[in-house]
Amino acid sequence: MATQTATGEPSASIPDFGYRSLADPSHDIRILHLLPGDSEDSIQIQIEHVYLPSYNEKDLIMPSQKATLERVQKTLPADWTVHETIEGRLIYNNDDPLVDTSWEHPTDPNFQLPEVETPSVPGAPVYEALSYTWGSATETDLILVQHHSDATSTRGKLSVTQNLATALRHLRRPLHTRTLWIDAICINQQDEAERNKQVHRMTDIYRLANRLVVWLGPEADNSKHALSTLHYLSEQVDITRTMHQISRPGSIQRGTMNWYALKGDLPYDQKTWQALQALFYREWFTRVWILQEITLAHSSRAEVQCGNDVLPWPAMRRAIICLSTKNTLPSAEFRDRVGHVRRLAEYNPAYPLSRVVRYFDDRQCSNPSDRVYGLLGLMSASLRARIRVDYALPPAEVYKLFALAQMDHFGRLDPLVGCSGLSDDDDTSTTTADMPTWVPDLRTPPFRPLSRRGQFSSGMSRSVTHYISPNVLQVRGVHAGEVATVRDEMAETIMQGLQVVRKWQLRDMMDNPYPGGGTFLQGLAWTLSRCGMITRNRVPWNFHYQTIEEWTKYCRDTIIGGEGPIEGNEVVNTYIIDAVSIFIFQRKLFFTRDGLVGLGPKGMRSGDTIAVLLGFDAPVVLRDAGDGKYHFVGESMVWGLHDATALLGPLPPGWSVQVMLDQNGHQNVYRYFNSNTNHTADDDPRLDPLPSEWERVSNDRTLDDPDYFDRFRNKTTGEVVNFDPRMSVEALRQRGVALTTFALV
């Protein structure tokens, strides 16, 4: 039987549609006009070439309203608090949970703040952008296309996936033309040179769209009920910029139920939970590209469509975050799935790029290079300029160039976090042989990495790198120890992880002195608590955390000192479960020849080198590769190499490092706390006063900033840097620090 187009005409009688080249692919784009029709009518479009200006990248990160919040708070009664929501609105909350929250000032109804206008770009065309999954390339439909500038031109047929054809039928209006940008149609997929340039324009395309339409697919698996449920839940809760949940003004479910609260169980039946789970398993939630698409679009103009049902993205976002925090959910599978979706819902453009790469390394794409190119829209223009889109390059080369671009741009070695390193029985990479060990293979998401954030091992230093083609990366740092012994026991599950700690047989070592002070038990407690990152000692603003003293007692009485197998009910704190899942799963306990204890990658072995590298937050494990070179084995957690101890020595008595929130509510700011004076300082007490030619300047985060930084300006030259000038190579050498160059291959 002859193939037919969506019109029912024999395809042989209609020529293929021929793309006309864009006058300037660096500035022009195509948009399509979806002609009106009913759902079962043929799909007909017209394609138009238009000029697309560039947007201001500074608009991507929502400016902090901290100063505004402080000013408004002074006008409120003592029992009222003002918050900023993730959508940028001010919301007023009363201490009495029975008093409704409000969008209006509680005592001054005429109180108003100047409106923040949505930035507009003169000359931008009017269109909607579609975010969707392509679907199977073997299941296609034919649609009819004309050039918009020549309505008398012959129609041509164009093959699109069935998923896209279904979306077009649902998006089409019965009486009016709808103007859209859809990648599969608006980019000539057969022209690689055009595709390379257009991918670089994704930032402008999605940012300047009047609306983003997310297409989840046709109605199925009770999706109408799922969207209705999410919409109702979204009306009960709002999310602050610091990710706290409060009741939304006008919420019906207040009082005893408190649907917004973590302990507020939701009265859903099995049918509802199954509908929600099926919705969250839709393929759209698994794609790499969706992160930049939903982020770049103005949130208030984004909507999610499933079949004919539509839900504003801000509403779905609130509901997903609320669901994911509930203490009671129907199953572990549901908790895992909603947690996966939450990472998208809670994403903030202020996240540093290194964290974005880690958080979304399990998303899917048909072309492995899109694990880099699919994130271009979330980078600054200056970083994007360092990355050449070239689909002809092997993915391994794309990943290497991406790693080098990040290191050079941010002055940090954060890409090392994603490296799987070496196996323990040979000197070959556990990923692939087509790239050096210091390049993360984004095709193979690594085991959940040790969260090195919070160790502050190299202080506020900048990395110093030199690349020697094709595969050598020279980095600066200090030799911090050698691995003496490695325990072979390794956990495969969370609860097994607790049992593995007992198999390490550490009970007789608990009271041994630990290098640098304290006991071995205290050193182990600091290690298991993420170098204190889930203790109130290091993160004082989080009252949900236990103190290190409580951690130490729990380690002595239950984890190490207890008798018999550890049962689930012995785990009395969810943060302890989380710590074990992070630090024990697929990791090994090791001791250095200096007596330090640590957790490291499963591939490490006796004789490996422990180093602290400038511009990297964790000690690393290296292996001699001969000829003065090293293989990168992985990062590690070592109590005793934290807080730049390997570079500057221990902090003075009474001093400790605390991790505070930045203006976006993220744990990114390191400060120094003196327990004797109860005083917090910006400057490291081990360092001399800041030289007179330097001054601290604003730390407001931009897309050009690494995960952690302090900003300093040279008053003479005007140079602004993201590291402490007292931690430069020259300054450290003057202190007598024995810096070494490590050649990684």
C-alpha cells in the first residue's frame, strides 16, 4: 500500500519539502505557523525566516530581594514575617498557623513595592517554544509545509515523528494560526553546519519565547486526574526562595491537615498515587534538554500540557516540591521517582554549573555530545564562547574540551568530581579508554560521588592548570599523604552500609588519639557526617541537624559499639541514613601512613597518593602512572585535611569553619567562627591582613562564578578575582608551602 501524508494524499504525488538556507544562521531562525484545523484534519504549516536578537544574560538569575525583605520586615508587626517565593513574589506569614498567609501587607493595604518589569527585547518575533520528546525515529508521519514568504509555492511533505505530529494536532487551534518554534522542524537537521550554529542560539530562542509549552504526550493512565490533583495541591502550598514550604494565601486545607507541612499526610487513594506516578514516568522528565528549556523560559509563561489538559508550570513546580518532602508516601519507588522530578522543579539558575552537571547526569539524550550542548543555555555568554558546538567531534573530545573550558573559566577543578577513575586491580579507566582519567565520561553517570562540598580542603584558592595536548593536565597542589591500608568491605545498600562499618572492626580504636587532636572516634564521626556538613557545628543555621557530639555518641553506642546486626529501627535520624548512603555506598575506608582515616573511591589501593589540589574542595587519590605522571583515581573524604590544613596548618584553638547561605539560599559561603568570642569573621585567622591594594567586594552570584568563591578587587589595577589573593601560588610559596606539579593522564 502506498504511503500517505496526513492529508490522505499519496506521498508519491507530493515532493519533499526543501529547506531554504538561513541568511545568517548566527542571527536568524525559522518559526512555523501552524494553520488552523480540527484535531483529525491534515497538519499544514508555513515556515518563516526571522531575525532573533540576543537577550541580556543577567536576566537569567533572579536578583536577590534580601535588602527589600529586610526593609519590609521592619514595617511588620512582631508576629509577621515576609518571605520571597521561588517565583519572586513577596508573601506574608503569621506565627499563628491558623492565620492565613497573605499577598498583601497585613497592616498597610496600600503598601506597595515598585513593580519589576519583565525585560523585553525590541525586535523579537512573537512565538511559542515547544518542549517535548522526539519519540521513535522509526514511527513517523508526513506533514505539509509551505514557505511563509511565498504562499503560492508548491507544498512539500516533511517527515516528523508521531509524537510531534500528535502534539501538533493537540496544539492546533480550530480558527486561528498558532506560531511556534520547534527544533525538529525549525532547524534543518540535515545541515550540520546550521545545526551547530542554531544550538548555540538555544539560549535566545527559549528566553525570548512568549510562552513555553511542555508537551507530555496524549491523555493516558488517568493523566487528567493526575493534573487535577497537582493543581489542587499547588493551591495549598507555596515555596520560598530558601526552599521552605508555607501555606499559600487562600488555601482551603489549613488547620489540622496542613497539606503544605512535611508531616501533613495527603488523603489520596491508590488510584491517585498510581496516576501521579505514571505521570512522573513520562519520558519528558528524563531528557537532558528540558532543564535549559524550562529554565530559560519565563516561568510565569510556561505551561504543561497532557492531552487537552493544561497546568501552569509554577503550579506543577510547587506541587512536585511539596510531594517530594512528605514523610509518608505510598512506596520507595514513588519517593525515588518524585525525588528525580523534584531536581527539575527546584532548579535555580543560580546553581553553579558544576552542580548542574552532577545533578542531571542521569538524563537521557540521543546524541552523547548533547550532555554538554544541552546545558549551553545555562552557561554565561563568556563560557559559551569557549565551547564550540561541533557534532562531528567524538563525544570524548567534546567532554575533554568542556572540562578544560570549565577549569580555565572558573579557576576550579570541579569537573574532577564526575571522574570514575581507575579500578583497584589494574591501571585502566573504569569508564572508557578513549579519554584521560581526569575527564568525566558523561556517557556513563558515575556512582553517586562523595559530596566533597564542605571540606574546604584547598581553602579559597584558585586552580593552576596547564594542558599539554593530547591528554596531559598539569595541576598544582601538595602531597598530603600515602595510602597505607584499604578495607575491602564495601556496602551495596544503605542498611548494609551501617553493617559494613561494624565489619571494619573499629571498636578497639575508638579512644586512640587522632592526628591533629581528639580521638579516632571523633575523626570518624566528622567523616560520616560529611565533614560536619550535616551537623549544627558546621551548618549552624539548620536546626534539623544534630551536633557533632550527638553524632559521636551515636557512632560509639550504635554504629561501632553496638552488638549484633543493625536493624532499621535503630536509625533514629534521616540525616544519618543520608550520610551512610552518600559516604559508605560503593566507597572504601582507608588509612594513611600518618594515621588519618578517610573514605575514598572503590578503585583505590595501598600505595596510592593523597593530594590536595589548589582550587578543589576535597583531597584526591592519585596513582603513579610512571614517567612522572599520575592517574586520577577519585576524590576522598579525610578528616584532618579539611579547611586548608594541608596548606595553612590547623586553625587556632577556638576557631572553626562554618558554612553559611548565600543570597540565593544555597550553602556556598565559608566563614570563620571563634567560639571564645562568639564572633564570625570573613578572614581566615591563619592569614595575614589583606594587602592594602586589595579589597573585598560584593559576592552576588553570577553565571561566571564557581561553586564557592569570595570576590576581591585590586584597587590599583581594577582586577577582580574569585579567590583570596593571599592563597595565590606566589603567596603560598612565601609562606613556605611546598607546592608540587602533578601531571594527570
